[in-house]
Amino acid sequence: MVQTLLMSVLIIAISIALLSVKLIFKKNGKFASQHIHDSAALRKQGIHCVVDQDKEARAANKAY
């Protein structure tokens, strides 16, 4: 039981360390934004936030 707990904590610690490599070693490093509206590739394909899509769909339905 204790061995399983220690292994779990070790795996989580290694995962966090690997995820934060860019943050730690790059000067003024920060995590990249995960928001759809911040992604140029998604904007180029016409994909945007679900909230915006919902607003557009509601506005289109009101027109009828």
C-alpha cells in the first residue's frame, strides 16, 4: 500500500517537473494559452469559441 502511494507521488512529481521545463528554464517563461481564440491556426480554419458559436447560432435563429 505504501509502496503504491510512493510510486504514485513519484510519477505525479515527475509529470509536473516535465510539464514545467519550459517555465523553469526559459527566461520569462510562461505556459502557452489554451484558449481557442488565442490560436492562430484555429482562427485561420474558422474555428472559434463555443460561446461565440452559440451567440451566432442564436442570432441566426432570431432572424427567422
